Amino acid sequence: MVNDKRWQDNSDGWVKAMTKSKEQKERMERLDAYEIKITLTQDRKEGDPFDWIQEALEQSLFKEKAVMILATDVTPLDIWSDENKWMRDASKT
């Protein structure tokens, strides 16, 4: 009886791990990558955009920081190329 319980627990753990792996693989297969170049103006008091751009994008503060978007350029990237493997790795987390 104890072995049956241990076997069932191990089996359940294996099924959960395989399900999680399958879901992660399916999520990765739906991804596309883009390089986005944004040309903008900003108030000088905001400082170097390098210092605020990541946080602004993550917290939807971009509109508060940028005065006007002058141009955008969107370039699709091949997320599946060896050169861009880092994108797949970063997207797993």
C-alpha cells in the first residue's frame, strides 16, 4: 500500500512537470520578436532616457515621460535563430 501511494505521488509529479513543460513550449511557439526604434522629444529635466525607459515601459509611464513621439520603426526579428537564442531564454522566465 505504501509503495502504491509513493508510485502515485511520483506519477502525479511527473504528469505535472510534463504538463508545465508542454504549456511553456506552446507559449514559446506563439511568440514573435520585434525590434522597436522610437524617436521622441522629452523635457530636459527628465534626464537621459536610458535611465528611465525600461521602468517607463514596464509601468506604463512612457506617455508621462515622452512629450511627442516623432517616428517609430518596427523590425520583425527571428526569435528562432541561433543569434537570437537569448530572446527565447529571456522569455521563459
